[in-house]
Amino acid sequence: MKFLSIITLLTFSLNLSAQTELRSIEEIEHCTHPEAVTLLSLWGQDAIGLKEIPETVSQMVNLKELMISRADFCKLNFDFSKLPNLEKLELRSCGIDSVPISLFECRKLTYIDLSNNRINFISEAIKNLDQLTWLDLLSNPGLVLPKEISKLKQLKLLKISGCQLEKIPDVVFSCKSLTDLIIGKNPIKEVPPDIGKLVNLKQLTLDETLIEDLPQELKKCTKLESIYIKATPLSKNEKRVKELEKELGKTLVLYPTMF
């Protein structure tokens, strides 16, 4: 029985050291097989006060998902090139004011969420992420999109709500693969005719903007299913809303969205 207990304890210890998922600072500190880790998630209380991504993470060469929220990175100096298998990155509300260029060496990335930070510049090297389908830059005041995002041929969702944009960036209309464009909570006054170039668009979110009308070119977006216009001047013009729904053959959604 004593021998069995020792075996059980040893097995437990081995399993702990070779965890594939880590969810606390303590687990990172005691990780003896970083190469086995595929998911690292530090949310809320687990990340508060964290000033940098722990050095141990750079040894997690098979890491596929890295998710951190409410840390206090400010300057993010981590070398992402050491994570060649990274597919999903979430760094929400981490005080980040710039994106390390090394991030764009992670060629397997399909999903990036950098929402609620202070990022206003993104390197042109983002064009290297040719597998990227989801880019969330919500609530980064003063954000300027690089023209190179037009090179992201797989990009389906672009979220740039709450970035203090006064117009829809021209480069957006070159992102022909977009199915979801979420640009609410910006002082945008119009949707330009170029919106018709987004022929794959399914959802357009304009909530909490200053838009009073929509262009006829939206007819060219034949796959478009819904246009969200909650809390806009247009949403208060019931007559024009009904006219547009008839003219465009699209549904104008007045109720709140999750974006």
C-alpha cells in the first residue's frame, strides 16, 4: 500500500509538471516542461499587477493560445518569435501602447484580440499574418490602421469600435474578405460609397455613431444580412429607416448588439 501511494504521488507530480494548460502565475512558476504547454490563460485577478509576460513563456514552443487580461504591461517587450505555433492571442486591457514587431513572425496566428489598450500604431509587418481571420482592436483611442491590412486575404472580422475614428479608414474598403465590420462608438458621420466594395460583408455594426443616412452602394453587398444602427441619428428617423429597408432590401437593427 505504501509503495502504491508513492507511485500515485509520483504520477501526480509528473502530470502536474507536464500540464498542457496553465491558468495561474503559480502554475507557470512551477512548470518544468514548458514545451508541453499549449494553452496559457491569465484572466482578471490572476493577471492583475503582472508587469511583463513571464520569461518561462518563451520556452513554450508549442503554445497555441495565449490569453491575458487586466495585466499592466505598458511596454510589451516579449519576443513572440519564440512562439512559432501560436494561433490565438488575447491581450485585453493590459495597458499596451505598442505592438512588438516580433508578433508578426507568428505566421500561424488566426485570431488577435488587443482590445481596450492604448495602441495607436501597428507595424506594416502585419501583412505577414496571412492566416489571420479575426482582428479585434476595440477601444484603442487614436488608432491608425496600416494600409498593409489590405494584404490579409483571410481576414473575416475587423473590430475597431471605440477608437475615436471620425471616418471609416480608407484601407478598410480594400479588405475584400471581410464578413463582419464593427465600427460603432466612433464619431463617424457617414458611410462612404466605397462600402459597396465589401462584397462578402454579412454584418455591419454602426451603433453609437453620428450616421444619419446610408448609401445606395450597400446594395452591392449582396451577402449583407444585418446593419446595426442603435443610438444613431438614423435610428431616430423612423420614416427613413423604413425607406432604407425597402430601398436596400436589408434589415436595419435598432436593438443593442454585443459589440
